[in-house]
Amino acid sequence: MKKTAMIVVLLAGLAGCTVLPPATPVSQYRLPPAASGAGEQNEQLTGLRLARPQATGVHQGNRLLVLTQTQSYQAYGDARWEAPLPELWQDWLLDALWRDGRFAALSREENGMQAEWELAGTLRALEVDLSDGRQQVVIRFDAQLLRTQDRRILASRRFERRVAVNSLNADAVVSALGQAGSELAAGLSDWLVSRSAAG
């Protein structure tokens, strides 16, 4: 057998096998939409833009996170958020405020549109929390309401919601985070309307 023919046979044999393990499918998640509708429609806020929230460390990525009892973070190997957490939270909040019904002329900071008010803040947690021995999901957001004309902070407040979760399956965790987000958004919306009216 000629040398060229032997090489072709060897390459054909190698093409039929692989030493790499099969790729594990990765699911990409988004937060379920917030429950819509506000209780009172008499007060409204017009001209609010949302800044992309600040985040540090693991909260800048797109992993589905678990805070363990040793205060260390682990991540689901087969699950990701559809966007990095700051972007995911900004987009989700924008939709939640539209659904609330008391907000008009909403925009994102990066759109460069004029607005009277700005919601900024820091996303501190959006994760499963096992640190105190209970299975919970938690969202923690430190919000700041600014008047854009002079960049003065009119009010700031920490919002946090926890929801117990019976299963650590990624689908169950994402569903529980959606519930926590809806509860947090309801309180945040009330606060924004009341503080802008007082400001």
C-alpha cells in the first residue's frame, strides 16, 4: 500500500471516533414577565429612564447562581440567563414598569433620550440562597431615584424579596425568581411614584 493511501485510511478511521465527551445542552432562561396592573392609577410618573444597574463579581455574568452555606458561589452547569445579569434586570424592570400602567415615556439610559427622572442602582443578588439552611431565591436591588436636571439623588432604598423554593431544578428556580421579581417590582413602582410626586 502506498504511503498516501495509508494516510487516507488513517484519517478516515480517526474521523469516525473522538476522544471528546458529548457536549451537554445548555438551557438559556429569561425571567418570567412581572404580574401586570397597579392598584391605584390616580398617580403617575412620566419621563423615567432606567440606567443599567451596577454589579460586581459573579453578578456581572450570565450564570444561574447558588450561594452556599459556606458563603461561596456555585453555578448551574447546564443553565444560563439569556443576557448578563445587569442587562437582564434592566430590561426586565423596564417591561415590569410598562405593565404596571402608571409609567409613561419610559426609556433606557443608553438610548440617550431626555427624561426628568432616572432610576439607577446596584443589583446585589439574583440567585438561589442556601446560606441559612433554607432553600430560597432572593433578589436584592439598591435603588436610587435621581432628578436628571441636576443629577441629585432624591431618594434611595434597598428592595429585597425572598421566595421559598421546593426544588433546585433550574425551571423551578427561575419560576420562583419570577415571583420574587414581581413582588419586588410592585413595591419599587409604588416607591417611584410616591417619591417623584414628593420631589
